[in-house]
Amino acid sequence: MPEPRFLVDTYLEWIAREGIPIVEDFGIDLLSVEVKPWARMGALGAFTLLKGRGDFIDTYVLEIPPGGATEPQKHLYEEVVYVLDGRGSTAIEASSGEQHSFEWGSKSLFALPLNARYRHFNTSGQRPARLVATTNLPMVLNAFHNEQLVFDNPFAFPERLGEQKFFKGEGQFIPMRPGRHMWETNFVPDLSTFKLHEWKARGGSNIMFVLADGTMHAHMSEMPVGTYKKAHRHGADFHIFPVTGHGYSLLWYEGDPDFVRIDWRHGSVYAPPEMMFHQHFNTSPEPTRYLAVAFGGLRYPFSEDKKKTFLGMDVSVKEGGRQLEFEDQDPRIHAMYEAELRKHGIESKMSELLAGTRG
């Protein structure tokens, strides 16, 4: 009799067979991750798995050699790509034969329409291009445990392509309310200069993205110089990619006597584990921005927990929400931040925020 199979994780079995490095940690410096030849992609790669990734999504680093290109790809899972370094282009072909292409550079963001054929090109003949992709492959592969269904499926999703302008760096602004304003597109040329909208209830400004009409969530937030945001918590799988400046985040579970600290800048990533409070601090002489990518967005939340997150992300935990107000935070948090600013020679701008009323 064949050996019985149980507690099978089809996704983990699949990545082990791909033959590239698998890095797992609480936070990862993506720019220094070792990459090795990846036959499937025709480039170099490594899987980068975070402790707080949850059950549905993963990330991988892809490096395209100078003047190189990936093998054509097509798959039945969603993928959001952030460009860490270099420049290049991506060509997308729909099942109808319709073709789209766009050029990207460092700090570009784009999504691959579901099950459309695509290929990445490095347009530099001298420097490699390094990208990081966040996907929901773990959910799809574990649900169906059939590689042919995932990688060789003829079904077409023409609605995921969207308007032609979505591939040109243009999009559609969808006004909601502070913290929930959305920008629908497939491609953002430069996150460091993209227009954001004020969000007083959390501190700073933000925008939510609807990318390729998918269930993958992405948003970007900015903190002014000398400020930090209110602490909050939510379910696992929010992958945080710093875009500009530098700073740190504190993470803790309710009742913990101390904090976990993550220092970050462009190129790093971390994911707060399930319902772990986390708080972001700007120690840079410029505004800091970060990108967050998760599964389940404002348009398609997918899970009841994501609904609760988007409804309660700027509502106090005392009122059933998921945000910790400034007046309720541990006094050590502000003292620690003031000490950090002094190290960097930066003046604190928190007095007005701390003295103000919520929202």
C-alpha cells in the first residue's frame, strides 16, 4: 500500500521542488537576499516567506540579469509586483490576442491580470533588475492541489484587464472617505511621487489601490517628518514594504511587557502577525512612505476579518475598532521616539497631534 499522506501543504511541497532559495524570517532585507537560477522563470529568484504572512499569500524575489527577460508566464493566481531596483518593461497578452506593455523603474507598482500571459524584460544592459512579487498562490495551490489547473488553464478573465489607460500609469480616482479613497489602475509608475490624501484619524495620508480588479489589497501611507502613526492591529498577511525615508516599527501583543522593534528603509519587508499591535515611526529628514500588500481589499474583502479591518481601522479598540488612540498608548512609546529623533537631529512635530482630539 502507498504511504498515507496527511497534513499536506501542497504549496510548500511545490516551492521546495522549484530549486531556488527559501528564506523565512520575521523581516527580510530583499535587496540582499541571495537569488539563484530559476528554470521556470528563466531568471534568478528566491522565495521570501514572512512569519506573519498568514495562510493565503507569499512573496518571492525575482532578479533579471542585464538585458535579460523572463520566460512567458501564465497562472490562475493573482500577483502584485513592486520594483526594488532597476528598470525594465512588462508585456501582457490577453487570450483574445490583445496586447499591453508598460515600462517600470525603481518604486513602480503593478498587478498582473489574472491568467493573462506576461513577460518581464530588463531594459538595462549593465544592471540587474530586482522585483518582489506578492501572490495568493498558497491559497490557490492548496485549495486545488493541481499544478496543471493553476499553470495551464485556458479560462480567460477579460474583465481583469480593465481600461487601456490602466496600463499607461493612469487610473480612476474613487472617492470614499478619509482612509478609504481608492485609485483603480494596473500600473503606478512611481510610488514615491504618487498623490495621497489626508487621513487625520490615523495620522498622515494614504491611498488604497484597486489593481487589475483583483482581490489582492494594496495601500500606501505617508508620515510627515517628526511624526508617527497610531498603533493598530488586524489579521495576518499585510506585507509592509518601505518606499521612501527610513524609520522603525514597534510590534507587541496586548499585555506584552516589551516591544519587538523592526528598523526599515526601502528594500525591507515585514508582516505583523495575527492581531499583533504595530506602530510606525518616521526618523527620516523627509516624509516616509510605505506600501502594504495583503489578500482581500476594500472592493473584494474576501473574509469577514478583512471587512472588520477596513470598517474599524481608524476606530478605537475601546469602541470595538482596531486602533489604539494616542492617549491610550504606553508612555514609553513616545519617550522612545523623542530619543530617536534626537539621535538624528530632527525636531518632533508630535505635540499638536498628541494634544488634538481623535479624528
